[in-house]
Amino acid sequence: MAIKSKIKGKKKHLNKPTSVKYKKYTVSSDKITKKARSCPRCGPGIFLSVGKGRAYCGKCHFTEFDKKEVELKLESKK
């Protein structure tokens, strides 16, 4: 009886990507400060993603629009 080298249905092991949370903070002397804004609903630790003219929370779906972008769209509609 021959032994099969590959097991049917078994997935190949993939390493998880490393965390990039260190990009959200800055260390100066003895203080750690946040670069990115946190969500006003969820609290500290949940960051808002910044897109084209808006900031968005993926956890509670809070969206905050930039005033400049909104004013430009309103002017273009007139």
C-alpha cells in the first residue's frame, strides 16, 4: 500500500499579515499620541478610515464628511 504525500482537502498554511497599528501612533519622549482620529461613537481604539472627502468607521458605520467637499458638490449642482 502506497502512502500519499498530499492529503486531500487540506489547505496550505499561510502566515497572517503583520499588524500596522504602529503607524497610527507617535512616540515622543515619554508620551504616546495618536495620529489618526478615533470614532466618536465607539471610543478610543477604533480608528476612522479616511477616504475621498470623508472619514468612516467600519464597526458602527459612522460617516463624517468634509465641509469643503460637501460645499463643492452643492455649488456644482446649482
